[in-house]
Amino acid sequence: MALTITAVDLRGKFADPAIAELVFENNTVANELVTFQDDVKSSTVFSENGATVSMQAFTAGVPISAGSLDSFDKLITPVLGQFHQEFDPTGLRLSSWKRNLKAGAYNFLPDDYTKLIIGGVYAKKISFDAENKFWNHATATYKSAVAGLTAASPNTSVSTQEQALAAASPTVPSLLFNGVIQYMIYNDANAANTLAVGGRQKVVGTTITSINIRDEYNKLFIGIPPLTLENADGDLYWYAPKSHRQLIAIYNSTPANYQSGGYAQSGNDWTFNGIPIKFVPIPENCMIAAKRSYINWCTDLMSDLNEFKLDQWDKRTQLWFVQTVFSIFAHVTNQKFNALYVG
């Protein structure tokens, strides 16, 4: 989302303050809720390594090999998306914006309108929309694949709740990437590089209300792998829908609930059992417990594929267009250490 306002093409580096200002507009990037992988001009490789060990009795002879060393690479290629809107500014001469117009019959677009509306309202909407897609988006092919899976209890199977979430996921035709939640459910980031149910720790939930919210948070807390908790290192976050801010406050406003423990508040920030809660645009009745370093927002921000155009689409007219081209991809690593709750 390399965004700023100019009358010509903007092509620049992330260090440019004009670009950074709007890239960091949405909450996920601005507050570093995930790992931001920029400068991915074409593709990048994520490497994952693991091992198992097996103690055995000493022998003076040739020992039997036991245990394993595992390593695999995953190639990630961000996809291109765009926003495009055409508009006729001539009507602004009849609005309150007329006082900002420069003298001259051909001046229809006030500089303040460009800065405040296009550069402010419109550009921010783009940034927020990209954030929504990063967390919650699915391709049509993905939806069809997940719908065809057989739901079952094991962690290696999809749940009926996950299938319902996938089916209800927003889809932008031809925007070929899946959001964080969808990626956790079904992806090909594995040693075989084949599509399969994700390695996330599956937690089956229900409809969350201000009455049962603590019980549901405890379900996810139990689902977090102990090793993840032991090695949190201040990097472990609880990702929850934005509505949970109100639900938690309502729950905690009852003295008996407050005394039961679990939730703690400092200013506008909440924690549950010591884990910071980050409110992000994910569906209701869905939560994630994961290290921020395992959730990656990939983009080619520093390449010349990020641009924002504001110009006349035909110099013979007073019709203008605003267009943004950007790249985006969501990738989740170390999947077995992340927990996904879907109700």
C-alpha cells in the first residue's frame, strides 16, 4: 500500500516518509502486530527446520540411527492487487469546496480536496481494506477445496466450523491469495509442498458472548502448545475480533467475573492470562494464539510495483481517476506452534 498523493506516478522506497505514512496507517502494520516482510520484489523463500531426538542405551558397536532432522523451503510470491476509481470533480465548484479552488475556468480540483479527501479518507480506506484482506480472504479455488474435505476430530482434519468459515470468507475474483485465518486452515507450506490441512492446533468453539467469553478464551489457552508458552519471549499474541474489546469490558464489569481472574486491563490494552490481546479484523467467533514472528505480511513495498496515481484519464476532459497498485501475501510459519479457535 505505497500511498501518497501526487499528480504523477509515485515510485519510491519504503524510506520515503510520504509512502511510509499511509503504509503504516492500518493497525496491523502500524503497531507491528505481525512481521512485515517488505522488499519482496518477486518472491522470497521461507525456510523451516526441525528435529526429533531419541535417547537409547549405549552400545560399543555400531549404534542404530534414531530421530530425524527436518528442513523444507517454501517459496512465497506476493500477488498484485489494485484499487481504481474514476470521478468528475466539476461538481465541486457548486459545493463548499469552491472556496479552495484556484482562479481560472479550468481549475476544478482543489488542492485541499486532493490532500484531505483523496490523500486522507480514500487512501486510509485502501489501507484498512488491505488489512481486512490480509486477515480474512479466500480464493474461489480455496473455498472449493476446503468444502470437499471430510470434517473430523483429529488435528489433521478440518472442523465443520472451519469449513463454514471458509465458505463465508470474502473473495475478490482473481486476487489469488488467502488470508491468515484461511492459510492456517489449509495450505501447502509443508515438507511435501502439497495442499493439506494446516498444522495449526485446532480448537473447536461456539458463539462467543459477554457471558461465555472467559470460558471460550480458556479453550484456546488450553490449546496453545506448552512449548509456545514456555518460549513466548514477549512475542506471543492473542488475536481476537475487534468486538471482543466490548465483550470483555462487559464481562469484566461484573464484580464476580472480575474477581475470577484471567483478564487484565492497562489503559486501552487487555491481556488474558498474561498474553496481550490484539484486536484485529477477523471474523466473529474466531481467535488466534501465535507468535507475531510467525505471521508474515509480505509485500514488494520497496520495488517499483507500488504506485499511487491521481491524474486526468483523458486530457481532453475534466474526468479524473485515482489508482493504486500494490502487492500482498499472508504466510504463516511454524504452524504446529500456533492455535486457531473457530466457533
